[in-house]
Amino acid sequence: MSPAEIVAASREMMGFVLMLSTPFLLAAVIASLAIGIFQAATRMNDLTLSFVPRFFAVLLMLFLVATWAGARMTAYLERAAMATAGIGR
């Protein structure tokens, strides 16, 4: 493999990881923002109040996005396997 191909494969992998992690990070950020506003409005500072809703928001996102993420991962692994098989030839 040439250095350009390695850089292209690395860039594709980084973009893929970013694409897969974005829904989960977005759910955590939105839940954190909502809880932060609630805590500021009520002056209630409890560690579990900030952790538990964020945890459930990420779990809900996992439930909603699992089939999409699985299909994307399968397609990426198939492409990677085909590219790997083509290296030895």
C-alpha cells in the first residue's frame, strides 16, 4: 500500500467513527444542557440528577440508532475486507 492509500483509509476510518458516535454524543450533550438548565433554575446540585438522565438518553439513542449503526458497520467491514483481500494480489 502506498502512503496515500494509508492516509485515505485512515481518513475514511476517522470519518466513520465520527459519523457513528455523533448521535450518542448529541444525545448526551442535549440531555446535559437540559439538566444543567434545570439545575440552575432550581439550584439543585445532585450528581445522580446529572448522570442518570444522560445515561438514559444515550441508551434511548442506542435503541433508536442500533439498526442504522449496525448496517453502516457491516458495510464498512465488508469494504475493508475487500480492500484487505486486494492487497495480497
